[in-house]
Amino acid sequence: MSPGGPGRRLLGPVALVALAVALGGCLPAPATEQGQAVHDLWIAFLVPAGVVAAIVWGLVTISIVRGWRRRPEAGLPDQVTGHTGLEIVWTTLPILTVVVLFALSLLALGRIDAKAAGGIDVTVTAFRWQWQMDYPADGVSVVGTPDTPPVMVVPVGEPVHVTLMSRDVAHSFFVPQFLFKRDAIPGQPNHFDLTVETPGTYRGQCAEFCGIYHDRMLFSVEAVSPEAFDAWLASAAAGASTAPGASASPAGSAAP
């Protein structure tokens, strides 16, 4: 192959495809079991998308290069008016791809929405413009302010059954490292589970524009060992929260 042949010219598009695949895979490392399902589904979509992009860009580039190098006196290239085999292939493969991706999406949704046994219950209430986290079994409530976002403390490796509600307008519970977002709709509680696998502090925010102080609707999820969680819960129940940024108060107290 000559130095200036189609193969050399294909290096650029192929490199772009590889770069897109690499950058597209740079999601935050999932910190929950449910986030792992989202990550796996994303990769399942990313790989065939990269393959399709490489095929399309490759064929288009080859066609452009061959047409550019073809001499005018050579006339028109061979014309193909129909090819049953190719038509079957380019009809069947996209259908199979869509069916497989649809099935994988259903399986991922099943993993994300699955309800686990055991664990703890937390009721998260959004209001303009902050959050309130209630632990109903222990009578603990953590209420945030725009200057002091609340911290939702959870045990690592245990299911957290979240009931998400809104007191006024539509809000959205979003934690980037969980790869998860769920809307808080007035009068329509949402229920979901989270199982955090790695200890740490995970920043969250409202992801639905809800008014002038929307940008101050921040919160954190602090995942600690079960022993540390029990100690925090006992301290919070006594009225002295040990979670950074958290303000513990008796459950049922009015949020600002």
C-alpha cells in the first residue's frame, strides 16, 4: 500500500473513534450496586456505537478517497442496482442490535428498581430550597439550609430504602457518583433502593430547575461502616449529630 493510500487516510477516523470510545467510557466509578448496572449498560451501548461509527466513517472515507483519486476519463465505476445478501445483512443486523440493547436495558432497569430485604428506611423531602432526611424508625431528622447542606448518613453494604417526596415544586435527587437521578414530584412519592459499596462522601444536588436558589440545593451522602452508622444514629437520636454539615432535630419538625 502506498504511503498516501486509503489505509493511511483511515488512521485519522479510526483514531477519533478510539478516542471517542475512551472518553465515553470515562464515567465516574459507580459507588452503588445500582450504579454498576447503569455503568454496565452504558458500556453495552458504547461498544456497538463505536463499531457502527468505525464502519460508517471507514466506508465513507474509502469512498471519498477512491473517488478523489479516480481519473475523470475512467468513466463511472461499476453500478450495483441490487444485492439481496447485503440488503438482508443491513436490515437484520440493526434489528438484532436494537432488540439486544432493548433487552439489556430492561435487565438493567430491573437491577436498578429491585427492592432488597433488610436495610434502613430514609425519607428524603425536597423543598425550596433544601432537603430534609428523616430516619423514621429512629426518630431522627436531618434538615439542611442553603448555608449548611444536609448529610445523609448511610451504612456501607446495606440497602437504603429511600422514599423521595417534594413539599412544593418538582425537584430532582441526583448524585453523580451513583449514576442515578430520580425526580421528586409533589403528591407523588418515589421509592428506590441504594446500596453504597464504598465508604466515602458523595456530593449530590437538585437537578431540576426549581427557582431562584436552585443552585444552593446541595446535599451529601456519607457512607460509613455499619458500626459507625449505628454510633451516629444513636448520637443523632440524642440530639447531637456527628455528621459534618448535618443538623439533627426531632423527626417531624418543620423544615424552613
